[in-house]
Amino acid sequence: IRMLIQMGNVYTKKIFEGFQNEYFRSESDIEAIEYGEASTIYTVVDIGNKHARKVKMERDGSLGCNCTKFEQVGILCCHSLKVIRDILKMKEVPPQYILKRWTK
């Protein structure tokens, strides 16, 4: 899996393990999409516990999730990874989501 290879080469071992857990949790469902003038909001529902999160994608392509894992921990949450993988069809993590403090 290209994204895991990329992050395995970039992140420290401990942070990569956290990222890998989020990656494998990103098998959730996108339940709804709300289109606005300034942004698009994706409702992502975790499989199993049915807890919905909102991932907001601004027109410039930046993402933010209301679980705030990226802001608090510094790695992407499974909800944002779901949007990156399934909606944006990206195979690698965009550089703005790789914080230098977690790299080798």
C-alpha cells in the first residue's frame, strides 16, 4: 500500500504505528455530502460504533475533521484519510499533513 510505504519512510516508528492504526480504521462509510460555496462537508460514519464525524474540505483542498486528531496529535485521523483515499483518490499523504516534528 503506497501510502503506508510513504509514511513508513517518513515518520518515526512510534508515530508510524499511530498512523497505521488510523489508516486501517479508515474503512468507514461516507454517509452524506453537503456542498457549500466555500467548502464541502463529508459525514463519515465509523463502522461498528456508528459515530458520525464531519470532514470539511475547503476550496483550496485543505481538510479538517471535527474529531481534531490532526490538530491535537499531528497525524491524520481515519475520517480525513477516508476522504483522501476514496473521494480525492490520492495514493500518498499530501505534504501539508506531514509535520516535521514526527519525521525521521
